[in-house]
Amino acid sequence: MSSPALLAVAHGSRNPAATDVIRALARQIRRLAPVLDVRVAFIGHEEPSLPAELDAAGSNAVIVPLLLSSGYHLTADITGAATTAGALVAGALGPDELLLTALTARLAEARVPDGTPVVLAAAGSSNPAAAVEVQEQADLLAARLGVPVRAAFATAARPTVPEQTGMPVAVASYLLAPGHFQDQLSACGADWVTQPLGDHPALAGLVLDRYRAARTAAPRIPSTA
């Protein structure tokens, strides 16, 4: 019996570079797990849509949200579609120790000097739980680097990124792909700004971890279709 499909679901963007990054991440996942049926879907702005790809993946699909924290898209859009299709939903990617590998690699690529304070810059969400999760990831990064790490947000939550960059700091992009929010970070005036986490191999491993955890821990949602 074959394993259920892994359906990686991203927010979607009008920026073609963002879509390219998500598809590159999917290729990384396939290289790590060649026996899995790995599919990609988008909540908006890009095809295939989540409902369409759920139909193609079958009722045993496991949705892994390509989201770094909880929020409306996970609790409403993704969970709603999963309920209709009878699919499982994995947790958001963050916070997680595996993300530290990607974050520290991006800081190294940006040539951030050792000992530099860091701002972990997330997109932001109106969901208070999301802000707590970003702070938890910031605390993990602080413990790894041995420097102060402050959480900040591009929108919908405070403190904002500009509010946290009034002194020499490195802004660590806590985003998956390029786009509007990454452009904001690049223009924030920080001394160093990293690239999005993108298709770093650690992200691919984390997606597979979430897939396996969802299969073992969660009861399947009965289809309402």
C-alpha cells in the first residue's frame, strides 16, 4: 500500500520568484523522499488551487502548510479544505530546531559578524498565537547564536521591523519566499538583511517531519463532501 500524498500548501504570490522558490522546495522534498507523491498547491494568486489539488491527491492526502506560524490561513482556509476532503493537516513549520539550520546559514551567507544582535522578522498575523510562536523561534535562535534576538513583524503585529532596527542589527528574514514583505525588509535600513529561508534543505527535512508526525498523531478528518 502506497503512502498518502504529501500536499505542500503555500500562501501564493503574484511574484513569480516566490512560486519558483516553493516549487524548488518541493523538488528538495522529492529528492529526500522519492517514494512519496509530493504535490504543491496555493491558497491564492497561483495554480493549482488547494481544492483542485486535494481532489487530485485523493482523500488520504496529508497537507503540510508551508507556513512558519499559525494564523488565519491555517485555521480557516487549509483546515476548511481538509475537512471537506477528509485529509489530514500537519502543524505549521515553526517554531522548530530544524529552522535554526536554515536561519544560521542565511546569516552566514549575509556575512553577519559573530556577536551581532539579530531581529527575527516575520510577516505578521492578527492571530496572537502566531506572534508567540515567532518569539519562541527567536528564543531558540538566541540560544543557538548566544546573542540577543528580538522578534518583529512586517505587518499586523508589533513591534514592527523598523521599530527594532534603530541600532546595528542583522535582520534575519523569517519568510519562505521573496515578495512584498521581503522587499520591505530589504528597505528597512538594517546593516544586514538575510534572504528568505526558501528551498534550504533543512526546510525540506522539516516538511517531511511534519508529514510523518501528522500521519502518526492525528485522526483522519471525516470527509463532508
